[in-house]
Amino acid sequence: MKMEERDRQIKEEGREEGERSKLLSQIQKKLGKGMTIEEIAEALEEEPAVIKELMGSL
């Protein structure tokens, strides 16, 4: 793998991890407000299955 490709891949992985971290933070806040999975999914424009999967890592 070329150095440029590796750098691009590392940046992409970092970006994905950052997005996941932000989404987890938003889920935690909304759970704290007593929102349901369906309400959280609608508010964050995600599928309920995605929210459930991420909640497993909280």
C-alpha cells in the first residue's frame, strides 16, 4: 500500500470514528431526556436498528 493511500485510509477511519462518537453522544443525551429508540432515530435521521446497535456500545 502506498503511503498516500495509507494516509487517506487513516483519515477516513478517523472521520468515521468521530462521526460515531458524535452520534453516541447525541444518543446518550436523548436517552437522558427519556426519548424512545424510535424518537431518537427520527430526530437523528437514522434507522432504529442503527440506534439499537450503537446503544449496545454505551
